[in-house]
Amino acid sequence: MTPDQNAPTGEEARVDETAAAAPGAPSSSSGSDEPKVASFPGSALFREEAVNAYLRGDRESNVLRAAPPWTSTILVVAASLVTTALVIAVVGRVEITSRGRGVLRARGNALTLAAPSAGLVDDVRASSDDVVNAGDVVLTMHRIDRKASGLDAVRRVAAIEASMEAVERRRSEPHPTRRALLTKRVALLELRIDSEKKSAVRLEGKAPRPAASAPADQRVELETVKNQELLLEDELLTTKNQLANLDSEIDAELRDPANEALEARVKHAAIPGAQERIEVIAPRAGRLEATPLRVGDSLTAGATIGKLIPLDLPTRVVSFIPERDRAFLAEGAAARIEIDQLPVSEFGAFQGRITRIGSDLASAEEIREALGDQAQLTGPLVRVEVALDDDAHSRRMAHHLHSNSLLSVRYTLRQRRLITLFVEPLRRWLN
């Protein structure tokens, strides 16, 4: 006869006897369906649920629920969070930006006033922060060596005038030639576009109706003609923009030599041939930022007396960014301007638009002239000019804006998907 499978084995009988003999163990007549865990040697090796199932006599093939119900909820929440993160990484985009240091400028450049010759200060007529008009006397001085100073001034004026003549020759020779070439290119592109349009009309006239029934080679030829027409129109637009910007490029190139020539003529005019007394005159209106001078101070020829800052509201930014980011910039693109003197958390940032991007690397002298001798910029840099937006924030903060204020400019280069930022290090590692 086959033994009853539900009959307790020797081990189970010992467990039952131990459970019955355990202090405080409930009797079988208590009516409880869930037996308590027996305290016998080795019972600490098993889960409480497993021991209870064993005492109940459950079949070993049945599934034993040992995990609490809330674990499945945690699994679902974790899976949802991972899925959401993946969707955001694929769909979401992040801006790639570049930052550059710059300075706030008015529309006119600052003009340096210098001593036309060596001499002693006789009288100081204007001090720092004074507003002077064109023709006002800023300082008078007594020339130490009139003859030598006069010769030095004449030589300086002659050298600058020779430099200006060279610049004027550059204006009169290559620029008209470039203009003529651009004009000729515009005319040639217009002729080619007109020819492509006629070819497209001719091919469309030959094609049967509907166009889809035309031979494949004829459709391909028509599509090629139309694509060529679009390319020529884009090239024509680019050439016209270059032609329109030619004058502004010339003016920008000649601005500094013109200021130097004006300064040299002012110096030359301030050195009379037969007088010992010299007057330093302001060539234009502006706010004076003067070097502290006193009567009796000795000045060398060319020593800086001060700077004339334009009175116009500073609305132009001259900045320098790394050369590697120039390919992603375009004129008219937005820029965010953060002025060092005005904390962004309190006064906010200013908005602007790019007006000019340098076509060549900025020289050390150009950076030093804009940012001062303490500028510590490294690597190849490109000059970028930005115009402040005439919005409500700029008008409200106008009284806080001062020329030559240092600042930082943030440019938006492009946008990338979030997932590419995580994949890029893996791709570099694999390569």
C-alpha cells in the first residue's frame, strides 16, 4: 500500500511536537489557520513564510509569496521613471553656448589726449568727470625745448599723414576693384538664373500632362535644372550682401587711422612755431577722464593727459570669443550680456544682437586696447561686436550703463539632443 502523502513525516512530526511543547504555543483547538513559527534548531535559516508554509503542509510545487506586495509598485515606478528619462533624452534639446569677455562702448571711440611736446604744466583747466566741448582748453603747458619739440611734432604729423595716404590708396585701389568684381558677379549670376528659368520652362513645355507620366530622364533633368536655379539664387543673395557690407567694412578698417590723423593734427595745431605756451585743446565734446596732474609737473612728449569719452549712451559691445566657435555665429543672432558692475541676480542681463564678426584673428594690441593691460585672455580669439537691444530693461537701466565697463557675453551656438551628450564620451572611447 502506498503511504499517504499528506501524512506527516518524522521531521514534520518532530516539528509539530516541538511546536506543541514550545512555551506559549497555541493549541490546535484555537482555530488559527496560520501556525506560529516553531523554535527549533535550524529554523533561523529559513524565511518565516517558508516555515509557516511547511507547517501548514503546503505542496512544494506551489508558488510561495515571500516578497511584500509593494515591491511590484516600486518596480513599475522605476520602469516609468527610466522610460520618461529616455524620452526626455531623445526629445529634449540643450543649448551649446560660448562665453567671451568684452567692454561696453558708446558709438564713438574714446579719444586719447597727449602732450604734444616735453614741457611743464602751467595750468589745469579741466579735471576728471568734467564735460568739455569741442575747442575747450584742457591744459596749458610751458615747452622746455621749443625747437626740438616742434621738429618732433612735425615729424610725427608727417609720418601719420604718410600712413593716411597709404590707407587712402588702399581705399582707392583694391576696394573699387572688389566692388566692380562683385557687381560683375551679380550680373553674371542673374544671367545664369534667367537661363536656368528658361530651360525649366522649356522642359516643362515638353513634358506631357500629367508630369508623372513623363520619361524618367526628362523628370531628372527638370529637377536638376530647378535645383541649379535655387543654388544660383542663394549665391546671388550672398554676393549682394557682400556688396552691401563693403562700405561698412571699409569704414571700420579706416576708423582707427582717421582718429590717429585727427589726434596728430590737433597736436600739431597746439604747437605754435614761435610761442612757448602750449594749449591742449579738446577736439570734440565728451567727458574727460584725466590723469591727475598738478601745476609744475613735467611731461614728456606723447605723455597721456587723459581720455575723452563720448557723451552718447553706451549701446555697443566689443567682445572676444574663441576662434573655434566662430563658425556657429551669424550676424543678427541673439546674445546675452552680463555687466560685471551689475550683478545678474539683482539687475538682470541685457539682450543684444550681433552686428559684426571679425574676419581675422584679433591681435594682442587690439585686445589690450579694448580690455586694458590687465586682460588675461589666452588662445586665438575673434572680435565680435554686439548692439544692445532698445528694450524696456535697457531703458530702465540706462543710468547704470557707463562706457568702458567690463562684461561677459554669452552666445548661443547651436542646440543638441540630450542623449548625444551621454553618447559622445562613449563614442570617443570606442574610437
